[in-house]
Amino acid sequence: MTLQLRAGVSLKPFNTFGVEVQAQAFAEAHNDEDVREALTFSVEHALPLLVIGGGSNLLLTAHVQALVLRMATRGIRILSDDGEQVIIEAEAGEGWHGFVLWTLEQGLSGLENLSLIPGTVGAAPMQNIGAYGVEIKNIFHSLTALDRQTGELRDFTLSDCAFAYRDSVFKHHPDRWLILRVRFGLSRTARLHLEYGPVRQRLDEQGISQPTPKDVSLAICAIRREKLPDPAVLGNAGSFFKNPLVAASLAADLKREHPGLISYPQADGQVKLAAGWLIEQAGWKGFRDGDAGVHRLQSLVLVNYGSATGLQLLDLAQRIQTDIAQRYQVTLDMEPNLY
């Protein structure tokens, strides 16, 4: 057995909220064999298996009575290149932002709008990460996952993944599929997405009229650093709540009552509301209760000022949910996975 197992390991370094809990057992997977050994150990010892990446979409509310397996596999490779379309494969443990930067250095376009998102490549398809008008599904090619029930490998195409807003088949079956590597279809010709105002505004301010993918990436990195706290400095998991999708009739009613409401009509007739706007209007921005709080600059971000527990952060999130439901008849769903 090559898998290195440790008992009673603190998970504080492995979750971006910086919550102090312990794992009953802990190991890192550096290859497929490590993953299989972890699965075998989990079954033989009747110990649940919790697979994590960068811990950036995780809220730990108690000590973890499980084998925590951190995906630490590395490797990026070009599978095909016809001079225009390029298929890139990355191992699940690769850091997401580092991977984005690698693709830009190769002169490839497609991932620039997803710059500086924390986490790993393997975790990205789980919730179909997205930012500034681009989601994983827009540049996804396929992935390979291990079936935890049968031990077999399966390749997933775009349609197999059932991607939706911050959602996928993997999120609905976290105990079934373990993502090993992901493939993306990128382009050597830039097809930039500049629809979101802050991006275009930042480029205009810099006098960049014909931006490159690298220009877009740098602009988005600057915007994100201004809006979102660095988890290394202030514990957080990025946007804590999803932007809610509501019926057009409810959105219209809310717009009449609150003319400043930020909303985005969807192709299916629903309307997406800006959760951050709702939370800020309700007075939660900058709120703090002990070491659990809402960021002073970004109301979508819950923060750990030092020693908040996962339960304290969860309690704050639930208080916000209840208040928003009572004020606006809107349900806010949490983005992080709870454990």
C-alpha cells in the first residue's frame, strides 16, 4: 500500500474558511492507484470517504468521522491541436487558477473569464463554476471519473454531466462519482466574453480597446481582488449564496416595490436575481456576530474573522436565508457543501 494514512489530522489548512476540525483519517492521492487504495480502505474499515480538492467550497460543521482524501494529482497535457481547436486535459488535483494561467501562456482562449477562482480542476465541474458570463459547460469537452460503487472508469461527455446553474450530475451523486481528470476544448482564436460591465469598464479605464485573453484575465483578477477577500488573510469560501432564479411575475412585483432590484431575464422565462443586492438591502453587509460575519465590501461573502466554528457560520447563513425569505419571498440556496 503506497497511500500514506494519518489519524487525527487538523483540516484547518485544507478548508478556505479556516475552520478548525479534525479528520479521523487523512490521506493525499497522487495517482489513480492512491484513489483506489483509499476506496478499498474505506470499505474494509466501514469508514465514509470524503474527497476534497482545495476546500474552497466546503463548510465543515463538526469533526469529520471519515477518511478525508485530498486530491493532489498533477499533470496538464495537450491531447489534440488542429491549429485552431485544442483539447487540454488536466488532472483533478491541479490548482484551478494555475491551470487557467497555463492555458493563457499557451496562447489559448476560453478560460480567461474564470481566472482567480479558488479550488482545483476536479472540483470545477461539480458545481459548473462560472464567472463574468462564462461557465465550465461553455468550454467543457469531457472528463474521466471513477465509479465508487463498481471501481470502473467512465468518460462523461457534456450532455452526460447535466450541467445547470452551479449544478451537475456529480453534485447530485457525490458518493458515486470521483472525478480524476477533466478535458476542455479551447481555441487559438480569441472569442472574448465582455458582456459584464465591470470587465469592459476596467479595460476601457486601462485604454485597452482590443483586449487579448491575457488582458481580460488580468482585468478580472484585479476586479476579484478588489471585491473578494483573500482566504489566506480572511477565511471565506467566496460567494456563499447562489443568485436565485424566480418566476417573472415575482421579479416584476419586487421591481415595482424595489426599483433598484438587479435582475437578469433567462431564456426559460425565469429571472435571476442578484443575491448580493438582496442581502445588502436587508442590512446584512458588514454584519458581524463574534468571529462569523458578512464581508464589509461584498455581501455575498461570509467570513471567518478568526475562530468561528462551522456551526456559527451556518447559523449566520440560515439567519440570512430566513430574513430574505420573509422580506422578498425569495429562497437563497447555499453554494458550499456542508459536512
